Amino acid sequence: MKATPLSNCERRFLLRAIAERKRLDGRQCYDYRNVRISFGTDYGCCIVELGKTRVLAQVSCELVPPKPSRPTEGILFFNLEFSPMAAPGFEPGRQSELLVKLNRLIERCLRNSKCIDTESLCVVAGEKVWQIRLDLHLLNHDGNIIDAASIAGIVALCHFRRPDVSVQGEEVTVYTPEERDPVPLSIHHMPICVSFAFFQQGTYLLVDPSEREECVMDGVLVIAMNKHHEICTIQSSGGIMLVKDQVLRCSKITAVKVAEITELIQKALENDQKVRKEGGKFGFAESIPNQKITTFKMESAAVDTNDVEEQAEEIITKADPPSEVFAEPILHTPGTAQIGEGIGDSWGDLDESETEEAVEEEGESEATALECQKMETEETSSMKETKQDEAIVVSDSEEEEVVILEPQELPKKTRTQTSTKQENTSKKAFNKRRRKKRAAY
């Protein structure tokens, strides 16, 4: 996984806040985020929320042949998966170093700690045993994945029920939930992981780091413990060296946090079992009633419409009178435009000096236009006469014939087009002069 890059400014801000014993979400250094457990409709399905980090756990089982080295023990299989839905840095179909490390840590926490009685999963020694599979899916990543995954895994295993089985000779009968009640797994204890983040070579310590805090931490220490204060596994990663006092302090904090989380898990399992026995509604739809995927639910508020007219009259009387409406354009100074007074735009009358200059310029432009037209007519007539006088003679050696090619008369459209073009140019020149004088004024 490629972590979200932090700028130098963000990194300095986080380190300074940690040095001042402050966190972005307002927690104390040893505080845990809120843990919420929601059960699905089927046994062995749950969602654990650790702050904004969400993990979905699902347990399944099947009858398989046992391992040759352990013919009387069942098989446990654990799998943690990441997806781009949880964070953009996760790549689908590829096992990153973080994913491999977390999978091994979960196996040591749940399998090597012997929290599940694997011998109770044996149906026929050497032939049939139960294989229990735990699938963990990360739905949203906001830091401390291992703690959320360990809580979700142990909750799903405690909530799971396998089908009941009877053996008569060599015949194995698996009963459906309608025929016989499913059987829970035999769980000895509940190991739970607690993560500690270290900053500035172990000077500062935080419990349950968030995603931003993980980006700037120097190392992390994970301790898995049960409520009996038994350490199931311990792992340190990162470029830090921890002394004995730091590890002992972390183990004491872990004992307190594990006791609180274990009590929460037991209450959640009791409530779910009680609802199922009473025949009430259960599942994700009931455990998360006010949360939706795309919208937020808003409570409806009652609106009293009895005194609407009286209130409207009071508002009208207290309101300011309307502004004056101008029927004629207001010209503050001559030669300026009016915009935004409620009527069309208009320009003020020009001064007398400007009007005289405009008349003179119009007269001059007309005179120049007439002179240009006369010059054009004279040039075209002279060209026509010269072309008529000059005859093109084509001689041939075999036959002495004279062919006279007379030029065609020029169409009248060209003359009108040239005259209109000159008029346009004269008008443009006049408009430019007029604008320059107005700007100078």
C-alpha cells in the first residue's frame, strides 16, 4: 500500500501537536476510539467500527479430511483482504507487505494462542473434521487496522454456530438449523490486540493511532492479551529500540483496554442472543437504523400555518419602503452612460463643440468618398478603352487567319462592392476619431 503523502508542513504540525500532548480528534494520549459492534442476520457475520475504521467479518465451515500430522484436530483458516474501497492506495489482487504482516499477526493472535478448541471440531478421527474459515474485509481505513480486525475476528467466532452432526458407524449426518439447533464453537479466551505508536525514538506514546498519526510515527508495538492478563503475542516494528520500562507500561495499558473491550463484546453478544430468542428484529438493518449509504435522515418538524397572514402583514409593515422608480434616464454628466437604473442604457447629448467637429468630419468623409468613386470610374474606363484597342493576334503557319478576342465587360457588382468597402473604411476612421476625442474629454 502507498500511504497518502504528507507535506512537510502537515508533518511538522502533527509532531508538534503530539509533543504538546494533543491529538487531532481531541482524544488523550491513552484514549481508545469508540468501538461499535453490529451483527448480521446470519450467525458469524458482524461489522466492527473503531472510529472510522470498519472491518467486516464472516465465518464459514465445511467438513474436510484432517491434516495427517493432526488427525483429531480441526482446521482454522484466517484471511484478511484489502480493497480500493477502503483506501485509494490499496491495489486489488495484490498482497502488499502490510497485508502479509497483518495476516501473520492475526494467525498468531487467534490460532497460536489456542483460543479455539480445535479437538472439539473433530467428527471422525482421521476422516472428517470441521474447517473453520474466517474472512476479514476492510471496508474503510482510518488507521489501526490490526486492532479492528482482531476484535471483528474474535466477535465473529464467538457469534458463529456450526451445524450439529451425528455419527452412526461410518455414516455422518449433518442437520439443518430447522432440524437441530446449531452448536457454538468452544472458545477458551478472547485475545484482543492493542497498538501503541511511538514518536521521536520512543519519547512520546499514543494508543490506537489514526491514519495521519501512522504516517509520522517511528514505530509501533502490538500486544495481544486476554482479560486474564495473559499475553498471547507481541510484535514490534519500525526503527526504534524499546526499553523494558516502556514495554511494561504498554502491557499495563493493554490490560485495562482489553478488559473494557471484552466486557463490551460480551454485552453485545448477550443482547443479540436475547433478541433472537424473543423473535425480535435483528441484523444490520436494525443495528444501524439511522445510517444510510447516500443520504442522511432528517427528523420532520411540525409547522404551524394558522397565523401566516397576520405574520406576513406585520413583516410588510415593518419592512422598509421601496426605492424610488425613475421614469426617465438620469445623466450625471454629458457623455456618460446610464446602467442599472431600471430602464434601457442611453448616452448623454454631446457638447456643441463635439457636434460641430462631428459635422465637419462627416462632410470631409463624404467628400473623400466621392473623390474615391470618381477616381475608380476613370480608372475602369481607361482600362476598358486600352483593352479594346489592343487586339490579340494568333497566327498559324498553315492557315493565315486572324482571331480577335475582345475582353468582357466588368460586372457592375465589383464597383458597388468597392464603393461600399470604402464607405465602411471611412466610417470606421470617423468612429475611431470620435472615440479618441471622447476619451481625451
